[in-house]
Amino acid sequence: MFDVGFSEMLVCFIVALVVLGPEKLPKLARTIGRWTGQAKGYLRNLSAELDRESELAELRRQLDEAKRVVKGEADSFSQTVRETQQSVHDSVHTADKPKDDKAA
């Protein structure tokens, strides 16, 4: 995250020791450690939330694709049923016509 080397940390520690003194430095270190832990926790939660959102977006995309495929298949099936109904209807009318012609 931050590109801080050992020498820079040592300089910060010495300056903090001189400015704050040996009594307040441990309390400051604990506070900084706590803040660092909280920041890491927030980043972990954020990362997990982004992963969940990414997975959710992928699932939504797959669901939309499945809906599209099912709709296409349903439309195809409906068209086949209509064609079959029309064929049966035509066959019935064709079969009925010769009977009517012979009767007349």
C-alpha cells in the first residue's frame, strides 16, 4: 500500500519518541495498530462485497441468457403447435369435403 522502508519507519519512530516521549508512545502505537486493524477489516469486507457483487452480476447474466434460450424454445414450440393445428385443421376439412361432394 505505502512504500515505506525500514529506515523511514525508524526515523518516524525516533521523531515520535522525541516529540511524544516514552510515556505516550506505547499508547500511540496501540492506537495506530487498532486503526490499521480496522482499516484492514474494512478493506477485507469491501473486497468480499465486491466479489459477491461480481458473482451476482455473473449469475444475473447467466439467468438472462437462460431466459432468452427458454423463450426462443417456447416460441419455436408454439410455432410448431400452430403449424400442427393448421395441418390437422386442413386435413379434417379436406377429408370432410369429398363426403359433402359425394352426398350432393
